[in-house]
Amino acid sequence: MVAAAERALPAIVRLELDRGIVGSGVIFRGDGHVLTSASLVDGATWLRAVLADGRELPARVVGADPDTDTAVVKVDGGTFPAATMGTAGDLEVGQRAVAVGAGLFGGGGPAVTVGVVSALHRSVKARSGPRTMHDMLQIDAALAPGASGGALLDGGGSLIGITTSAVAGGGGPARAGFAVPIDVARPVADRLMASGRMADVWIGIQGHDLDDVTAATMDLDGGAVVADVKGGSPAERGGMAESDVIVSVDGRPVVSMGQVVVALRLCEPGTAVTLGVMRQHQRHTMTVTVTVAQRPADAEAPGRP
């Protein structure tokens, strides 16, 4: 675990903001683009990055997405050491994970928390507002002060998530840390760098996770149950029905409604998405094609697809 932290340390930056706020970030591109927490940089009017080698450089927010608590910050000044990209797609509960941040106080070295992955695909309430954060990783150790926006690493030192303190106290055990999977944060970052924002998209369904007992009877690892299809919505036009169980989005398996929400949010309005669906009382998967739309003003709150 020490080697994993040391491998990532050159890419960890300390972010200093106005109002005395301190947090962390991870350089994920050698040109100085940094992944961090949207809740950390929200409303910042002044931002400075302190690198592992001691350099202090001005920085600016490129874009932020509160729904995934992902933000991109740009640091200018040459070429920088970037973190090694990993994946959270093959994580298992019980696997060791290391959270590395810059620490609350300058000169004190990195803030390192070691634990195990205690849950996958968690949906948890955000600390502020009605927002729910979906498809989160949970580890069994609380983050150190100032570590929000830092790196969650696997045992080899590859980046598998961006840590966050934006989760409300009721989102899990008292000694729990949360992170946005890198498989979510990286495509969000690419979109933010391209356009500075994420589109608020919608297909017009509400639903919940498939329970374990029903999943076992359907020979599924999980899925997302459609509880309601709004009349005239893209989902209705595509042929979706209540009680459908969504098991994949564009060929990628999903085991929770949170995963469906996140996958759809990575689409632009007008994108045709193929959903793998198991219909009630059937034992085979069919495909439904739905065209993602911009969320109407009178649609259900964000966080629902």
C-alpha cells in the first residue's frame, strides 16, 4: 500500500481556494488538467495549486458537474506528472484501496487512508440540496481532512476514483469514505473540457434497484426496475413498459438504477441509446432503443432518468 501511494504522489496537488478552503486534486493529463471534487471548487473566485515538488501555480476551473461531484481544474506551467489510469469496473467488495490527498496543512506530507472497498454502486444523498449521487464507491475508512478531491488507488497505485466529502452524514457508516469511480469521472471530465458543462438529459422513467431475491429468480446479478414510464416520453416512444428490468446500456451491463442514471448522463440530447431489457415473466433479454432528450422544465428532479 505504501508503494501505491508513493507511485501516485507526484500527481497529487493541494488546492488552495479563497475563504481559506483547502482540498486536493489529481493530475490526470500531463498538460496540467486536474480532476477534483465539484463541491470543493464550487463558487471559488481564486484558486492556487501546490504541486508535490513544492511549486505554487495559479489555477482555474474548467468546468464542474455537481451531480457526479466531478470538476476539472487547469494548471499552467509546462508538463506535469500524471496519474496512471485504472478502472473501477472490476473492483470487488473486500479489495484493498488507498485514498491519497494533499492534506489539510502545508508541509505535513500527503494524507493517506488505507481501507477496503466496502460497497459498490452506492446511491447516497449529497451534503447540500436534494441531489442524490449515484454509482459511488464506498471504503471502510473516513477521508482525512483536506483529502476531498484526491485519489482513490488500487493496490498497484492506479487511479480508480476521485474521493469526495460531498456525501451527507446519513449516507453511510460514520467511518466511511466515498469516491466517484474513475470510469465515471474521466468521461465527465472529457465532456467538461470539451464544452464546460454536462447536459441535463432525460428519457422519462422512474425506478429502483432490482432486489436480490428477484434477481436470483431471474438469474441476474442485478438490474434497474422501471416503476413508471411517463406518457409521451422518449422511453414510451421507444417501447419501454412498467416492470421492465434494464440490464445493460449500450451493451455495458448495469446492476442498479444509479448506473443507468450515470450512463444516460454521459449522453448528449439526441443520442440514440440501446437498452438491454428483460420483460416481466420472460427469461430472455430484448433491446429497446431510446433517444435521449433534454430534460423538460416540468420533468422530475435531476437524478431520475
